[in-house]
Amino acid sequence: MGVGAFNTAGKGKLTYIQGDLKNSSTQIEHETSNQLYLWSVIRSDIEYAPYLRLEFSQMRTEGRSKIHIDGTSFIKDIIDIIENTGLATINDTYYDSILSQQNYEAFLFYELVKQGEWPQLNMGAGVKKFSFDYLVNNVAGEGTSFYASEGDIIPMIYASTRYDIFRSITDFKTAIEADGKIYLFGDSDIYDYQVKMDFMGAYNKDTDLGVEVGYRYSYFDIKGGDVDVGAGSMTYSGIYVGFIAHFR
């Protein structure tokens, strides 16, 4: 299992496809900040039983967003402001915004190639549950908000590989690992790749402790047919560092 911080910024675009804000959009340009992640792999002693990988990650970023309100939309909350000031003073202007996204993952996988002379190879499938809340305050006037809340549960394919590059007589070991998850079943493009190196040593006869350092790239390109209100793309990428433990 492991827990740590993922240093990333939020970059992307959200477009409304339904409701009062239909065809309006926001370009998100949030600053880099540290995000929490937690993962665990549970291995069973039962023959032919798959391994279970669980993960939680949270992306909460703040910064500025460039708003564009479609002129044909009937926006009941701010129509008076639009009539008085015109869209030109509102559109393509930067406003302070907050994006909060939570990801929950559960994957079952099999070890197709065991660790040894060749790199270990795992394959499996599972689900990702993601949800996000996006808020821009004071658009075109005090108290006016530009808000979206979406989420879904999607099936994904999972693959990973791992190789011990150094193991000493004192059971200190260094390994490299990479994994990928990809959504193949709908119009949206969603994938998540990461590569890491970890350093682990024996703490006692039952426990190994260590650290991991890696790079992660997570991409969401959500098409309108897969969610209720919005469509758009979002990218999170950056370096992560965490503590890891292995219980025998």
C-alpha cells in the first residue's frame, strides 16, 4: 500500500451541452498544488483468485478560468446584467474558480508473468468512479455563479509491469513499475498512465517499508453523450512522492 502527494495543475475546458448555459464554456487554467492519493493491493492465498487494487485520489485546484457565455442562451439569473453591460464585458474574461474532483478505483487483475528474470506483467479490469464540482463566483456581478457538477462510474482496462533492478543481501530492493488504465467502451477518451521507482527495505520479518517517486498523466475527454450536462477535457500531470509498505 502507499500514500502520498501528487503535484499537479488543473488544465482543461468545460462546455455546457444542456440547460440555461447551453453552448457556453469555460477554459480552466489552475495553478499547481499538492493532491492526496492512497492505494492498496490485496493479494489472496487462494489459488486462481485475482488480486484486488484499490485507489483513492483527490484533485482540488484553484486558479483562473476564462468564461464564454453563448449569446443565444437564456440565462435567467444574469439576463438583466447582460442587457445592461453586454456580453463583450463578460466573455473571454478571467475569473477566480475552484475545481474539486474525487476518483475511486477498484481493479481485479491476474499476474500473467511472475517476477524473475523477466519483468512481472499484470492484466485486469475494473471501474473508476469520478465526480467533480466546478465553481466560478462573481461572473458579471456580485453573487452570480458559473457552476457545474458531474460524475460517472466507468469500466476500464488495467495493465501493469514491474521489475526489480537491484536487490541486496540485506533485502533492500529498488524496482521500477509502470501501469495504465484506459476506458474503451464509450465515446469519451479517459486514460491514466504512471511510471515510478520505489526503494524498499525490511523493517521486520513481516513488514517492508520504503518510498516511491513517479510521474503520472491523467486525461479526461468527456463527450456529451456520456454525462448529463457538460462535456469537455481535463488534464492532470506531474510528479508524485509517497510512502509505501508491504505486509507479508
